Amino acid sequence: MRNLVIDAGNTQYKMGFFDNNRLIRHEIGLSISGLQGYIDQFQPHHVLFSSVNISFEDFKTSITGEFELMNLSSSLPLPIGMDYDTPHTLGMDRVAAAVGAYDLYPGMDLLVIDMGTCITYDWVSRDGVYQGGIIAPGVQMRFKAMHQFTKRLPLLSPLSDPPVVGKSTAASMQSGVMNGILAEMEGIIGRYRNISASMCVVLCGGDAPYFESSLKDTIFAVPQLVLFGLNRILTYNVD
């Protein structure tokens, strides 16, 4: 079975092509025409579309091919349970990451950290039920906020492992964002350890490489976790 999953996020548009549940190819930053090229090349049997900013109707009229097309929404059945007060407001990328993590680590309490435009912390209980979590500003959002809400602070790009003591304004900003996020992550992981000492921490997202080697806690880094989760949701609805 050949599946194509598409994640249109806040800042990136990416796809994953799966053949018998094995990830064969993934791309980031594709246009619709580029995506159509992959559809023509791989000829998927099933396509799952997930987006926070592009309507399914607009997407559906932009591509062609002989495949079953599904839209990931709060009404689509999921392979995990849901204990969230407002599931219709829940970002589908958070859902997909939670599904992907539980598929990889079934029967475990999970804290899923996705480092994208925002940093999300999502809790999945060991019985496979999504419980909710935390949404915090992401790396670029913090740098942009300091630049936009002050007159003199520059707009910076992140650096890996900046010194805690910044010896310049730029270095102090780097430390504030990067070391601040690291301290935040370690603190939140510690709070969740109070809920389940044996929980598994799964890390994904474009900014995850900046932090995965610095975290004191044992983590499992899965860069394409959202794509794996989307494919699991797709196969669940096809089967």
C-alpha cells in the first residue's frame, strides 16, 4: 500500500511517501506543483492532508490523480483516545505527533515535545489517550518578539549551545532564548515526571537538533514523527 501524507504547517509545507508503512521519501517546502510531481511519480493509493492554514477544499481542487483523499480533522477517527475539552481547536500536528509517538512506544506514558513555530508539550497516557499539554513560544518567535517589541535589539538566528553568560548584547539574547528554552524544557519534563516517573520523552520538530544533545533527561529524537503519525492515522482509516 502506497501512502502520501501532507503536513501544511504554519511556516513549512512537507510531505512523506510511505510504501507498506516504510518512509521512502520526505520533502520540506514543496509547492503545489512540486507536490503534484511526486504524486505523478509515486502514484499513491491513499493521500492524507493535514493543515493549520490551507483549506481542504482549496487543496483538493489543486491536485489530480487516482487515489483516495482524506482530510485530517477532529471528526476523523483516530487510533488513540481523546480526553481534551476542545478537540475541534486542537492542532492536527499535535494530534499526529501524539499518534506517531504512541505507535512507536505503545503502553507507555509519553511526553511529546514538538519544536516548531511554537513549542508544544503533549501528554499521552499509557492506555493510549491524549490528555492535553502545553503551548509555548518557539525559538524564532522569541527572537522576533525581542526585535519587534524593542527599538535596538537586533533580529538574530539561533546558535547551538551559547554560553550562559553573554558577553555582548547579541550573546545575551542568544543565551536568553536558547538557554531559557533549555531550562524551560528541563523544568517541564521534571513536572511531568511527577505525574509518571517512568514516562518516555519523545522530541521532534525543526528546532529539536539545537537541544537534543543538551537535555539532561533521556529522550528519543524522532525527526519525522508527525509524518509517521499521519501515516498511522491514514492506515487506521483505510484498514
